[in-house]
Amino acid sequence: MTEHAHHQHNHNHCVKTAMENAALLCEEKGVRLTDTRKRVLELIWQGHEAVKAYDLIQQFSDGGTKPPTVYRALDFLLEQGLIHRIDSLNAFIGCPHPDHHDECGLQVLVCDECHLVEELHTHDAVSTIADAASATGFKVVRPVVEVHGLCEKCQA
Amino acid sequence: MTEHAHHQHNHNHCVKTAMENAALLCEEKGVRLTDTRKRVLELIWQGHEAVKAYDLIQQFSDGGTKPPTVYRALDFLLEQGLIHRIDSLNAFIGCPHPDHHDECGLQVLVCDECHLVEELHTHDAVSTIADAASATGFKVVRPVVEVHGLCEKCQA
DNA sequence: AATGGTTATGTTATATTATAACGCTTGTGT
DNA sequence: ACACAAGCGTTATAATATAACATAACCATT
């Protein structure tokens, strides 16, 4: 059984857990999880698919929420490690375990069909790459692995 | 000695080789390396740093070259494997070995200071990740590794 | 509860990156 | 020469993201 059985799960539980973790983490760090930030995080957690910034903006029911507001919230959430940015999609995804910050960088499987994103934590792989990098004199700061392909569902 | 001694090398040679390889490859594949495409490839090969699309556009001395022209050339060069797109930078880099298409996906070291990009080919790492991916039922199509950090020069 | 500093948000404008759509030109095979 | 496909020019616009400055909310200290 993998960490994420996406097929058939009570997603409300995912959202609830994520929001609780976020609240705790911000409490601990002494940073403020304001309404806007909370709202953006909730919207991102509507599913396990990566979400685009302008989709978030449109989902604000008030209709008056402007790009900078949302981008600022996204920046905050990124800084706190509550979400990740998927560069190859220009999109954002909730982090399921914002508490332990990752030594092995960000590793994600990205479905090209449905944009489902699942995290990996293959520590071996990244240390192999880090070694290769160091061998060339490069100082590794932030390894990112984005594996594109098809999720189980979309392999129909 | 690594593949790229960036510090002190005759870069004209890099460009020349790249252009020759490109010509050969296109010949072989029966696709046309037109003037625009050649020009864009040359401009990208002005250095080993990733180059932004709009910088390319501005570097066309005629001044009349418009975005679609350059983006079409970039699309062509990407399709032929003559360049790579660095998602985390929205930028492009020449591929030093467009002839053998890579089973281990794209792996690059990206300097956050100077945007120097160097390719890796750590086959092990990617197979480790691919295994982990397969274990979750994911079908890997295109693994991408972008390691951010500091190149030798920029570690001052 | 007033004061003042810091943090967060609102607002307007604009920068940056990329593509759609359409018509013309050029190349290629017959 | 002809027809078809591929490439390019041109205009407009979509999609993504940030700068700059004004206002408001928070909160620590008086």
C-alpha cells in the first residue's frame, strides 16, 4: 500500500489534515496563516492535481481578488514549505508533510494527462546525483526531480 | 577531467561543433535547418548559460524578428533534441550531444548565480527513481532532473 | 486605549513568457 | 508548371508574474 491511494479515498480527510498541519506548523514557526493564505491553501488542496495560479484567482468567489494577492499567498506557502511549485507545469501542489523539510529535495511524479502529482522520496537517487554534481565542483543547493508520465488511472 | 572545462576553453570550437552536429543530424533526419533555426541555435550557443526566448528575440540584429518566429525555431530545435528547455528558468540551452538521444532523461546542474548549465548522465539515479515510480503504478515517460546550486566559479 | 513599527493586503499598472490565427512565400515531388 | 506541404511574417492576444505605492490590520509597548 502506497502513501497515496488516490483512486478511492476520503479527500475531505486529506484537506482537513493538511489544514491542521498547516495551522500547527505556522503556530510553531510564529508566522501567520491569514485568511487569504488559508483560503489559497484550501483551494490548492481541492485535489491531488497541480493547480494554476490564475485558476486559483478565478476560484475566489468574491471575484475581486487580484493576482498579487494570490501570488503573495503562494509565495508565503512556498516559503513555509506548505506547497510546492511544479516548474514544468507552472502550477502548485500541496505538500503532504510540510513538517519534515526534505533533505532529498523535491521529487514528483507528474501525470501528463490529468496533472496528478505524487511525491517520491528516493533518497538514494538524489545522493547519487549529488555525488556526481560534487565531482564536477558544483555545490548542490536544491535538487528537483520532475518525472513526467502517466498515472495508473490514465494508462487506460 | 570533466566533459566541460568551462573556465578556459575555446568556445568557438563549441559553437562550431554544435553547428556541424546540428547540420549533420538534420541532414540524416531529413529535416530542414533553415536560416532562422540556424541563427537561433547559434545565438543559444553563444555561451553555456541558459538563454531566455525574449533575449534571443532582441538579439536578432534586424530588429524585426517577432516572438512567433523565434518560438517556432525553438520548438523545432527542441523536437530535434538540439536544445533543451530548462523549466525552472524558462530558458534554453544547447545540447552538446544531440546525436544520442538520452535514455536517462534530462539531467542538469543549474547555477543560480550565472545560469550556467551543465548536463549530467547519471544513469543509476534515474533508474532508481524510475523503479520507485513503477512501484507506485506510474508509467515513466520523461524524467527531468534540475539541480540548482552554485557552479565552481560562483562559489567565490 | 493611544502610539508607532511591522506585516499583510488592496490597487493600478505593467513586465514577461507564449500562442492563435491567418495569409504569404518557399521548397519539394510529380 | 502544378499542387501540396512546410516555413515564415504579421497582428493580436493569452497566460503567467511582478513593481510600486497606498491602505489596513496586527501587536508590542507605553
